[in-house]
Amino acid sequence: MSTLTCFKAYDVRGRIPDELNVDIAYRIGRAYAEFLKPKSVVVGYDIRLTSFEMSRSVIQGLTDAGSDVIDIGQSGTEEIYFATAHLGVDGGICVTASHNPKDYNGMKFVREGSKPISGDTGLKDIQRLAEENNFSDVISKGVLTEQNIGPDYIEHLLTYVKKENLKPLKIVCTAGNGGAGAVIDAIEGELPFEWVKVHHDADGNFPNGVPNPLLEENRAPTIKAIEDSGADLGIAWDGDFDRCFFFDESGEFIEGYYIVGLLADAFLQKDPNNKVVHDPRLIWNTIDIAETLGGQAVQSKTGHAFIKERMRKEDAVYGGEMSAHHYFRDFAYCDSGMIPWLLVAELICKSGKSMSQLVAERVKAFPCSGEINKRLTNPKAVLENIEKHYSAAAISVDHTDGISICYDKWRFNLRSSNTEPVVRLNVESKADIALMKEKTQELLEMIKKFDQ
């Protein structure tokens, strides 16, 4: 029995064809059906060159196992989340490798109600069954049907804003030749916005580079389009558009941390009797906004499965990670890359403030380092020594995710990556940018010192 290396902590991702191919995709479809025993499953696929054929193999595996399949065609991951909950089916699979290189593909899985399936909730069982490749005989095959959920999905997106609040804005949108462009084309007629479209058409060859706006080198086309057009706002997405990234009217990239605060603000302004969930890396801005508006901020471990689980437990209206994943109660507690920009555009229109003004006061109140990644030889020893060094004088030490150590005027989070020998550092302060920079540099030197 060979190990399938394409199975990761939260999903499937691998290089085509050595780590993932049509045979493995078929086995994954069979294994998913054998594990979950779903009566019906939604399947969709992203814009990658191999995604259609991979989806055919997954569908064949599902139907051979006796499950009915609703094929929604080319789509983003969030359209699978939406369709699974909206249609009331037993599960969903999106064939996607998001922002991985173009010779990769993969899959993301949910069960009924779009609840995530990850390492500790079934993904390891699906992997084992796919590796064993010894499936039960099935009396009757499932039936494949096709359905266009696009109009219902667009209608749902529009429920997050009031059209009477919206005013004409010029918006640069960069799809990165991924799937987001098709959604903008479908929704633009409903909104009073003028669009400047960059790398808009879907193209799995990725002629302008892999769609991943977290990489600084990928931001230049968005920044140039904002400068050239005098736009009010810039938005860029990854390939399957479950993450979106923001630029202000001068082309300045905005840290995802401050977007979490803006979206918490947007929901709590509408109803302060709500909870918002955040990850432990950077927290003070989100907590301050929630408490000021009479809401409650709740901390969760980093990662979509943990955030979604905590949101369900708390019945939180919104959850946000600084990595640009944003989750919504009315979207089956799932992440969306489309709902955030609608809410931010509405905030700009309602407040009369520019994007930079909306963010500037929060950046000044809680300046942060942004996430700094360091490749180490011994991350475990580094974390232990950093905690020993910094904990004695601290106000609090928290182990929700890595270590979070808090002082009166500054705090930091240091955590190990689940998948590589890397530690990720985030530092923030209370209205003291010099202190934040000083402590960031100090921590980087301590990390280097302890990595012996």
C-alpha cells in the first residue's frame, strides 16, 4: 500500500501527475463516499488546466460508490461551500490548488452544512481508504446532474450590503487570471461601481504569475492600476478567491489584521449584540473595536477548521484571520473572498472616509510588524527558550497557538508552522511604533541566538 503524499493537514494538494493524477482522484472520490456515505454531493472545479479532468475522475469515484453528484461546473471554493449548504446536500468537493504553482492541483472537502473535513475530522480516514484502494461493491450507481447555482450565489452576496448605502466608487480588481473575474462580471450590474479589471480573464497557464497577492512581487500590477486610474480601492484575490487582499487609494497594501477589525466594525455597527472570532497572532485592534461597539471578541486557534468550529460554538457573526481568510455566520460559517470587499466598500460609502483614513487611525492605535517567517534548525527549542526568557515579567502567557506573551504596552505571538521548519512572529504595540519596531528586532535577534 503506497502512501498518498498529496494529503495535507486540511486538504489535498500535490504536483501533477506524480503526486496527484486521475487514478488517485478517482480513489479519493470512492474513499470520500465510503467514509461519509453521502446520498448527494456537490462537485466543482477551479480554472486550472487539469481541474476539469480531475473533477471527472472524482465524480466517477463518487457515482461508482453510489452517491448522486450535482456538478456546478467551474467555480471558486466558496461556491462549493454555498451550494452544499444552500442545496441541503450531504457534502461538497472543490477541485482546486488555490495559489499553488500551475503544475499542482488538489481538493477541498466539506460535509453537510459545509462543515470542514480536515485532519482530525475525517481526512485521515479518507486518505487511508484511498491508499488501501479496496472498496465495497455497490448495488446501484449514483446519478450525475448539472446545476447552475450562480444566480442564487450572487443574490446571497448582495444580502450583506444595503444598495441604498452604496455610492459610485472606482475599484481596481485583480483576479490574477483565477476564478474571481467571472463573479465580478456577474455582480457588477447590481452595483454603482466602476471597475478597472486587471488580469481578469481565467487562464490556467497563469501568464502573469501564480495568483497569490501575499507575495509582494505580485502586487505591482494592482498598485500601478490604482495609480493610473485614480481608484478609490484595490482588491486582489488568490486563484480560488476564498481570500481577498486590499489596497488603499494610493496603492498601499493593507495588512489583513486591520481588515479583520474593519469587518468586525461593519457587523457590530449593525448589531452590537454579537461575537466576532479572531486568531491569536494579532488581537488588540479587534478586541478594542469589539468592546467599543458593545460586542465580544473571542480568540480561536489559527486555521479554518478551528475558526469555523469556534464560530459555530459561539454563534459568532464573523470570524477573521490576518492571513485574509474571513468567515461569516450567514455563509454557513465559511470563508468568502467576495463578502469582505462588499462590506468594506459599503463602509467607505457610509463613512465618507477614504480607505486609507478608515485604516490609518487603527494602524496608529495598534501598529504591528506583520508576519515575519524564519526558517530554523530547531524551532521547538527556540519557542521554549523565548518563553522562558520573556514570561517572567509578562502580564499573561497564552498557549492557544504557539506562545502569546503580553506586556502592558506590547505583545507578541510566536508559533511553529505545521508543515515546515519555520516559526512565524507577530509583534504589536499600543500606539508606539518605535517600541513595536524595537521589540521586533530584539525578538529576531533572540530567535537567532536560541537557534543553535
